[in-house]
Amino acid sequence: MDIPSRWQRPPEYFKVKDVEDVNGEDYTSFTLSGNFKHNGFAFIPEIIFDNSNSQVFLKHDLVTPKKNAAQFSLALVYSF
């Protein structure tokens, strides 16, 4: 198994356009993505951290708003 991983992706910045009297919101996203290989398999974990200037994300109760969120995903790819 190749233990050294390549963590990649620079931070991303998003802004929703301001329209008339409505101010657009700012989003910042930071993603950590690795790539581990073993035989014909590639394991690709990703951790994503999102942040906003206003409360646009929801807590675990799906009711209470908050300014940040985090996600995790894992991809398994087989090459032959």
C-alpha cells in the first residue's frame, strides 16, 4: 500500500452576486483530498470545510442555522 498521500486543492472562494438592495453572500471552501493506492485499488478520501458570512448551513437537527459545515466522502476506484 502506498502510504504517502498527495493532499491537494487550494481554498475556494464563492460570492453570490449582489442584486439591487439584496447583498450576495460569501462562501469559502477548503478541501483536503488524498489518494492512496494498493494493487489495482485507489482510495480517495475527501474532507470539505465550508464557511459563510451568514448562517446558511443547518445543524444536525436540520432546523438551527449556522455559519459553517463539514463533509466527508470516500471513493474507492478499481483500475484493471
